[in-house]
Amino acid sequence: MTAAVFEARYHRILRSREQGYEELSDFLGRQPQLGPLVRLGLLRRREVNAEFQRYHGYVPTPAGEEYLLYIAEKELILVKPGLSGALFTALKKDPAPKAVFKPTYAEPTKDQFDQWRMQREQAGRDAWRVQRAEELHLALLSGYMDFRAFTKRTSVGEGALLRIELARPKERAHEHSLAFDLTREGQRYLEVRAASDLLLVKPGMELPLLQVCDPEGAAYWCELP
């Protein structure tokens, strides 16, 4: 079965090349670095792992589909014909090119999507909660991470953001609003959606944020080759 899967995938790559597509690993070269694609919001971690998945479980986001074609049944990501140059140019806009990135650190995102579904179901007719749930859904599809999921995984909470000055206290505008603003340094790793007071970890910045907040906790992953 394994041999058949890889043979079918290889033949699909050959046919795709004839049609002008370029397999993503070929495009990235001998030492493929997914970090820029992730930080630019072009790839996101998939919901669940699959037996024959590639690219460490990353798949294109809606923004990434401008450049990339994902063939789920073959677990292939292809650069669309004529867009290799545009994608190469886009990668130069990496917002944090020196940020540590280990693709194996990111976990499947099913739990986050499950939380979104729960929030949407519990929102009822509360317009603010409905809007917040929908905004979270779009953010997850774009590669962001709900800060609460980050806290659940790392035990790093809002208090740590204040302590290391990634955030500064502020008065709450209403009972659901955040009690802090992000500092300029905090904005490197985090984003607040003002309309819903949603605190998000930026795509690809989960491990760099942990490195700042808990260097010892991040050391194992950061030192991996």
C-alpha cells in the first residue's frame, strides 16, 4: 500500500510538471524552509494528521491558494503555473525572517476548530459572540492561533505578557474586552482584533513567543536541528 501511494504521487507530480505546476518542495530547494510561507499566512497546520501527509502537516490557507494548489488525495502542494516568480517575491516580505521556526512544533489544529464550533453553538443570538466566533474561524483558517489555546499548551498566560512588557494594562471598555494593549514588541508575536477583542498568536510565531515568555520551556524545540 505504501509503495502504491508514493508511486501514484510521483506520477501525479510528473503529470503536473507537464502542465506547468511545480511541486512545493522542488520550489523551496534542497533545504525547504516552510517558515516564511507560514509567517506570511500562506500555509497553516492542518486539523488532523494523516498517514501519508507531507510538509509536516501544513496545507495552504485561503491566501495561499492564490499561489498554491493542494491535492488532498495525493497529499501534494503545487505552485500554480506562472506563479513561481510571484511567490518568490512574496517570500521576501517575510515579517520575521530571523524568527525560530520548527515545523514539528506545531500541533494539529482540530482542538482549536472544535473550540470554535463550541463557541459558535453557544453564541445563540448574541451578535457579539457570533461575530467573535466567526472572526476566530477565519483567523484559524489563516494560520493564527487563539491565545487561549497557546496558554493551554504552554501554561503561559496574559500575566506573562504583562510581566515581560509585551502588553500594558488598560481600563476595560466593557466586560468582554481585554484589560491590556499590546506593546510594539508584543505586536511582533500577537494581534488583537479590535471589534471582538480577540487575542491571537500570529502565524508561525507560537514558538518565538514561547521563547520570549519561557526560554527554558522553549529550549528543547529551539535547539532541534
